[in-house]
Amino acid sequence: MEYRSLGRSGLKISALSFGAWVTFSDQIGEGVAAACMKAAHEAGVNFFDNAEAYARGRAEIMMGDILKKSGWRRSDLVISTKIFWGGPGVNDRGLSRKHISEGTDAALLRLQMEYVDLLYCHRPDLETPVGETVWAMNQVIRQGKAFYWGTSEWSARQIAEACYFAKQEHLIPPTMEQPQYNMFTRERVEKEYAPLYRDFGIGTTIWSPLAGGLLTGKYEGGIPPGTRVSLPGYEWLRERYEGPEAEVRKGKVRLLRALADELGITPAQLALAWCLKNPNVSSVITGASRPEQVVENMKAMEAADRLSPDIMGRIETILDNKPAPEPNFR
């Protein structure tokens, strides 16, 4: 396993990590989840991702129980959670000082931990001033309930505003962002965030590196039963797999699968390895519903070594979606 710095911080996290989204509680029980986490840990994964919204808090409970029984040293692990959707109450959601404080306490209780290493603002809150959120996250860190804080799916402008406010008020700025990034979703990570890497040293822990499974090839013939797209509450994912644009993407997946076959790797390993090649990616968050999937996904570290400049060029030709660079007026 390779360990990368989280942005400009001194924290080292595994280049491949493991997350609880969709699978924990919604798709798998504690036994399978524990086997998946064990397989990831044995492969060198030290970063495990969660959120208060995942399975309405049950994913945190499950992960907390598994870690409690694991016997792993807490100091060897990097555990994250995300705050925004905490419940039905009017103040149970968003990024107010009240919900950040109470939501963090509730998450730690579910995880059975005194602190998390990474705490994310799960989405931007347009009803709460950025300054209030920065003050609240600074307080959580000062209280020892988290070591670093960051954002998820914030715009570059919103992140920059938080960084400038923190600097102005001598507060702790965000360290990382958790965006969606894969072969079909590139604009934000490769173009919009470029100034953030340079000016603020922001790291990224990316989600959906397989485009919700589309890049594995299993959706080429339609939506099979038992997948996340067929789960209640995940109907919004169907647009990735149906319609004219989805058919174009499936055509590209077929070409990528042929290239993966040529390299002697799976389509999933190719997609994960491609994400790993981006130097601004601190960690690629993977998920799995079987420990065998974890073992296969972890082989993406070796697959990345096979992606020579020539192979990367061939991938770009297939994708044909590289974001245009920003004009340079300097």
C-alpha cells in the first residue's frame, strides 16, 4: 500500500481507502462488513470513511462495533465522518454551530470513539454563514473531537471563502475536500479545484471512483437485480445507467474493458488505477459488498504501475472528455 499526505498536512492516509456508503446496513450486515474491513486492513488500508447520513446513522454504529471488536490500534487508523443530514428535526441538519457540535457528539457516540481523525461538512449550507461553520469546526478541533476538518462537494469558491475567513480570524482552515471523481466526472477535480491545490494545499479523498459501478462493466446489459441502483432511496442513481448519454458511456466502457483485458487487469482495477495516477488525489475511497471485491480492488495499486504515459494517452482517446485548461492571463 502507498501512503500519501493529506494535502499539505502531515497526516498520511492510504492511497486506497474503504467507505461505508450504501453497503453498510443497507446492503450488508455486520458479519460481511467486518470481513470487508478486515480484508482492507490486511491490504494496508488505514483510512475508513463514514457519515451521519449513511443508513441514518446505522453505518456508524456498525463500523464502531466492528472496530471495537477488531483489536486494531486506534492510533493506526484514520476514521472520518461527515455532518449535514442528522435527522428530521429543524436543527438536525445543516452546518450551524448547534448541529456541528451536537451532530459530532452524536456521531462519536455511535462510533464509540472519543474523536475522529477527519470531520467533513457533507454539503455546503447556503442558509448558514461560512464564518459560523468555520468557527464551529475550529471549536470541534480545539475540543479534541477531530484532528482535521474539510468539505464535501463544495465549490472552489466556497472552499476558498472558508480558507480566507479562517486566515483572517486565525482559525483552523479546511484541509481536505471529498468530491466525486472518476473517468466520467472530471471537471471539478481536474479544473475547478486546481487553484485550491496551489494556493491552500487542499487534499482530496474521492468518492464514486467506479461511477457507481458503471466502470466495472456490470451495467452494460441493463440494471441487474440486487445492485445499489435497485435499492429504495437510490433511484437518483438510475440516470447514470439509462438514456442516450448512458449508452455513449457504455460504449466507452466496452473499449476500456478491452484495454483492461490487454493489460491483464479488471475494468474496476483500471478505473481505480486511473484515479490513483492523479497527483492531487490523496485517497480513493472504495466500497464493496463482499470481501472478495475488496481483495480485487486493492490490486489497483499494482495496476497503477502498468498505466504508462502511452496507456494513459489511449485512455484519454477513449474517454475524450479531458477538461479544457483555464486561460492563463499572467
